[in-house]
Amino acid sequence: PSCGPPPPEAGGVCIACGAAAGVGTGGANRSSIVQLNVGGHVYETTRATLMGPRTSGTFFSALLSGHFHTERDAHGRIFIDRDGQYFAPLLAYLRTGRWLVPSSMPREAVLEEMRFFGINPLKNPSITDKSLYAYLREAEA
């Protein structure tokens, strides 16, 4: 299916798939590169990572659904007004399914980002990673 032309407020970029105006939006583009600006930290990933099995019912599935307006920075990247330094472990988890957070990162800050983005094994039964459960148990202690 085709997304159609992007609305003017999207800055020439399809809200649903991130494709630029004039670029085909068929099924192949649904796995295209997505650029995110999270609080000034730039991340690149794929639509497949953000829409994968660990993201059902999360911020990312809503963000890329095409049903909501997305803010864009001056370079056309999706802008998310959060503290970008704590986003890296979440993105790594979405990519690998393993929860690895540097010990130098404040646990509460990472947990807050988890809550914001909807990465919560108690609310999302598709999240079954034991390292994430261990991380949450340590946070409760």
C-alpha cells in the first residue's frame, strides 16, 4: 500500500513511513531508515526496529502509525523532547532484545525514559527479556 503525498505540516516527509516527498512509499520503505533527534542527540535506526515485536503498544508504534503529528527538526528528523543521553539503552534493547545499561547511568533516569516510551514488561506482555526484569528488580530494591 502507498502512504500518499505527505501533508504540508510534515515538511515534505511522510508521517507514517518517514519517506521524503517523491520517494516511493511501498512496502520496502516501511523498513527504511528513521532518523530521530532525541533532545539534541541524533539516532538512526530502522522502522522495523521501532515497530518490531518489543514495541507493540509503545510510544514508537503510535509515533510511526501516521495517526499523529510528529515534530521535525531543521534536518527533517523526528524530534522527541526527551533527554537523549538516556535513550541509547532503550534503542539498543529494541535492536537486540537485551537490556544493557552502563553502570554510570542513573537508574532512575533510565527507568523514567522506559516509562515514557512504554517499554514496560508489566504492561507489554511481548517483553520477556530476563535482563530487563533483573534491571527492574534491582530498581525496586
